[in-house]
Amino acid sequence: MNAIEIRNLSKSFRGMYAVDKLNMTVPVGAIYGFIGENGSGKSTTEKLICGHLVADGGEIKLFGKSFTDAGVRVRVGALIENAGCFPNSSVWANLMMQAINLGLENRDEEIRRVLKIVRMEDSARIKFKSCSLGMKQRIGIAMALLGNPALLILDEPINGLDTDGMRIMREILVEVTQNLGCTVLISSHILGELEKIATHYGIIRQGRMIQELSAREMESRSRVFVSVKTKDMTGAEQALRNKFYNVKREGEYVCIYDVDDTEAIVEHLIKNGHIVSEVRKNKIGLEEYYIELMSKKEEL
Amino acid sequence: MQTAHGLNFESPSLIKRLKGMLGVDFYRLFHTPLFYIFLGIAAIIPALVSMGSAMGDAEETTSLFNNAWQIIAANEPLYVVNDIGEYANMNMVFIFGGIMISIFIGHDYKSGYVKQLFTTHSKKQDYMTSKTLLGAFSMACMCLTYLFGGVLSGAFTGLSFNVNAGSLICAILGKIIMSLGWASLYTFINIIFRAKFGISIALCFILGTGIPVIGAAALIGNTPALNVFLYGSSVYACLSANALAVFICLMNSAVWTTVYIVCGTIILSKRDVY
């Protein structure tokens, strides 16, 4: 069973399609990184799943049931754009309202539990408007975590956070999937961060899903390369071309693609009379893969 | 603690869903100053009206109110009014109630909390029903503080308290019942103009004053046919009211509430939430 299954989902605003026959499959227990440029339809898709927008056509299923099923929807937690809290009410009061809304028993205990998960036990009495951006995002996550959600939908939760804030957010997301068994759909521009936690990826462009792949598939498609720096760069490049298949000059470096044996490269250069001043082992990650994919589609 | 691994999706009953949403609305109502401010306003209005009339010369005072209960309801069901004395009564609660409901629902949208509500509540009628019931409760409370303020100001200005107790009870009961119908109208307006907070408030104010019905009455005269409107039935609950007036208020309120909740639910289901 999949947590989210979308078929041919469309949504237009004044004749312009924000989501255009989108297909999407999010397996249960996944952290699904939803990637795309600004205006590619990520937020619109998330709002459609949450029932905030009405689709022009298509089908959304959550855990095998229609997304309008009250039983499923009560187990969906969302952080779309902002936390959706009342600014003049305290963090505790905002969480209490959501706990009441969900009809939870042991509300105080539940609120303490989610505050602990988001590392905000000591900030419960602060007014929401007095919280920093990072705190507000974490409160949003806490709101979404109330009521033991089976699915978390998070729209750009790490945007605007500092390094520490990102780390905390990352830890929280890993914790909720591993310990609580929650499926997470997370959209973000910060691909480096997403790469650290996502188990699956969906890449969307102009409202259409252009690729869905698991982190393992992503890993297998990732290219490794070694970059070297010598005094005589032209000579070194020529020497490397004689032995290795894919050699390119990239700025101050000579890059040897699809090879990670640095020792063999250095040995070969020394044999040919080149003194190596710098060697780096690199990997093309999600960001580079995404850029490459986007540029390919641009060409098409 | 149960984890999501269980993936057990039990559909909550209508009662459970409504209990949740009403619970949030009432929590907000009692934990924010808005409700108390409007209760205060409802208590002060009769004082302002009666004090204002008492400050004029003696003749004018007599022409506005000669009985304290006229601050609560008019003697007769007058849809066309000649002076402020015939107009200014408990019906004014419905004007301020409209503003309060607009602010309350407006905050739902402005803060973004509406997203939380609609994420977890897929049934849109939950929202319409909850806001209507909350608005009705608020206006009913405002009617009571208005009554309290009216009695106090009547006593201070030395007005007579002679009245047919049965008719007075019918009038007050009728107006309290009408709170439900008015609340559904205001909720409906706020659903239509949810992104345009100013328009919602202005429209609620205009409809709450009863101007369209007063205008219609000026054209077609003081006819009981105007009781089909919320303002008409609210006026009908006057100091000459009887059980029939209460029944008319009950029917009017129930029918309009059903119409507005159904229409509001359809609009919410067919259009984007925000």
C-alpha cells in the first residue's frame, strides 16, 4: 500500500495549469523529497492533497482510500507555508486548540510529548508572535504531529532556518519516521539537506512529475569523479587522457569522471613527471543531478 | 503509544467531528478578548441609547421611550421606522454580532489556522455548522448582556417597567432564537468573501441593520410577509408577541440556517478554501 497515490491530478488558476496530469506515488514509511523550481506546482500539489484546493481533475488516494475520507484525513498533519497559529496566543494554547480539534484525550500529555519531539519543552508559554522563525517552523511541526499522524505534509519547512535549525529539523524528521512510523512528504529547495534524509524523490517541473526515484536509485545514478591540480595542467590533462576515458578540464582542476581510484591517478601522473599539488574525491549529488536533469529537459 | 505503523483509519462520527471543531471555536472564544469586548458593547448600547434620549428635553425623552422594555423590543412589529426609538432595541445585537463573527472567521483565515481545520476535517459542513453555532451562542449571550444593560439603564433613567410578562418573554426568546439564523447568514457571507475581510464586515453590518427589509417595507408597507426575512422575524418578536411569534422565529431561523449551511457547504466544497 502507498501512503499517497495520485493519478492525472490537474489544477489550473485562470486557465494556467499549476499542476498538469500529475502522477505521484509515495510509499508508506518514506521520506519523500518533493523537488522543483519556484512555481513548479509543489505547494499546489500539497494543498490539493490536504483538501485546501479543489482539483480540476484526477484522483488522490491516501493509504488506499479517497483523500476525502474523514478517517484518513484526521491522521494527516500538515505544515503548508506557515504554522497556522494565532499570533497572540501562546504556543501551548495553539497546540491545545489543535489537540481539541483532533478530539484527543490526554491533551496535556500529548502536547508535552510533541513539544519534546521538537525540542521546545521550555517555550510553551511564549506567545507565538514572539517566537523566532525556526521556533515557528518547529511549532508548525508540533501542530502537525499531534494526534499521531500517519502522513506528514511539509511545505518548505527548512526555508530560512540557520544551520542549527536545519540540523534540529533533520533530526526531528528522522525521529518521526523511524520511531513513529510516519510517512513524510517534504518539499524543499535546499537539496543538500533533503539528500541527507530523503528515502525517495519526486522531481516536478511545470506541474508534471518528470521523475520519481528512490534514494538507492539516486545513489546508483550518482557519478563519482576525482579532481587534481598540478603545475602543468595541460600536460597532466593529456597524460590522463591516455589512460582514462572521461577527462575534462574544469577551471583550475582536471576532472576524471566515473573513477574513484585516486592512488592510480596520482601514480600515473607521477610516472609521467607531474607533481600533484591537490587531489579531491568528489561525488555528483542530488543538486547536480537535479540541475543536469533540468537542463536536459530544457533542451528537449 | 500507538504508532502510524498500525495504519488504522477509523472514521470519526459527525458528533465527534463537530465536538472537535466546536471545542476549538469555544476555546478561542473564551480565551481571547473579542467575545468579552462584544459582550461589553452589547451591555453598553442600551445605556447609550436610553441616556442619549434622556439627555434631550423632556418632550423628546417621552417620544423615544416611555417604557424601559422598549429598549429591548418595540411595542408593535414595525418594519418601517419613524424614529430611533422604534428602531433601537435588542435587534442591534445582530449588527454587532455580525461584526464579531466576521472578525472571528477573518482571524481563522488571517492566521492560517483554517488550513489546520480543513486538513483534518474533510467534511466542509463541520466548519459551517460549528461557526454558525458559535455565532448563535455569542449573539444569544450578547442578547442577555443587552437585556441586563437595558434594565439597568431603564432603572437609571426612571422609565416605567410595566409590561405583559408573557409577551416580554416571547419577545426575548424570539430574538435569542433569531441569533441562530443571523449567525448562519454571517457565516455564509464570510465564506463567500473569505479573502475580502472588509467586504464581509461591511455586508454583515448592512444586512444586520435591516436596511434592505426597512427599504422593502417602505415600498410595500408594514406587511407580515416581511417575516420571511431574518430582520422581519426579529422585529416580529416585539412586546406584543405571543407563542406564534416564537414559533415563527423558530421556523424562520431553522429554515434560513439550513439554507445557509447547505449553500455554504456547497461553496466550500466547490471552491478553493483560501
